[in-house]
Amino acid sequence: MLAQRRSLLASASRSFAAFQHCSRTIHTSLNTSKLPQPTLEMAHSMPLTPQELDNHTLITMSALGNLNARKEIVKRHIMSVDRIEYEEAVDKFELIEATNLDFQLLYALPYKIGIAIALTAGFTSFPLVFHLPTAEFFNNAYVTADVPEPKDIETALEVAGWTWNWMEPLLGQSTFFLLCLQFSRIQIEMLGFRPYTEYIKSRRAKRLAKSFPQYDAGVLMGFSKAVPLFDSKRKLL
């Protein structure tokens, strides 16, 4: 057994030494070899904005979901259909972009209500559990449980031990309900159905395509779906 261990240690030492030698060889070759470097012409020709990219690159970036690429594709499509220059196409695109954000406050309302409810419930749970006056008010109004002796609720943790008798079912049931909602959403997505966000984006995209029938519906819908559901810079109803 001892001989086998020594053999394994020797084999491991030789393997590690060979690895170190290979690493040093590769590092030396990388330092000594002259790697290709960009030229000044290459640096000058590098595109910095989407309008400097060629059509094939824009199509590739658009397929990857890049919003700026899809915006530029819409602008060039407007140029091709209306036979106008880029500056005029940008003006028409701004109208399309504004139309796409119509009713955004209405579409975002369920999300804002959900955010308000979640934040309110989260912050309110602390005084309901740990704050004695708040706990006593809630108990008198909705629970009517027996109040412990004053010596048993002198600290915040002692108050929590009392309030947890009715807060545990409330918080536990809420957590379980949210977990069930999350699980059902996963199953809905696996079946191929669209959640609310995707449904609203698809509906908005179809509406935009109908508003500008002179342009390709696929181009407009692709742009619309890449735009966030709510843009805080534009408050349009």
C-alpha cells in the first residue's frame, strides 16, 4: 500500500512538472512572437454608431435582439420605401417611435400596482411583527388575541414571539400563493402560451403595423417588441 502511494505521488509530481513546463513554453512563445496589431486605417474605419454599420451586420444584431440595430433597420426601411434621405427618415421614425409608446401608462399600470402592493406589504410587515403599538392596534381591530403580560413583551423580539401567532399563517400563506403563481407561470411558458408582458408587446406591435401599413409589418413589429413596455422619458397615454 505504501509503495502504491509513493508511485501515485511520483506520477502526480511528474504530471505537474510537465504542466509547468508547457505553461512556460506557451507563455514564452506568446511573448516572443509578434501578434497582429490593428493599423491606423482599421482604427479610423471602426464603426462607432449603428448608422455606420452595413446591412448584414445590422440584420445579425437585430436577430440577437439589439434595439438600436432594429431602430436603424426601420430608418433604412423608411428611406427605401419613401425614397427620402436619412434626416427625413429619422423624423418619420420619431413619429413611429412615439406611436409605439401610446397607452404605455395603461399597459404599465398592473406592474405599478404590483410594485406598490409589494413594497407596502413588505415594509408594513416589520411594524406589524416587531412594533408593540402597531401590533396592539392590529390585534384589537382584526385578531382579538390575548395580550401577554407586560414583562413578556418588553423587547421587539418578545413582541414578535406574540404577533407571530397570527402573522405566521398570513405570511406563510402569502408566500405559498406566490410560489404557486410562479410555478404556474413556468408551466404556462412551457406550453407555449404568452404571459401578460409578451401578450401586450405582441398586441402593441400589431397595432403599430396597422398604423403604418405602407411599411413592412415584420420590420415594425420586430422593432416594437424590442422596445421596453414602459419608457420613463416619454409619458404618453
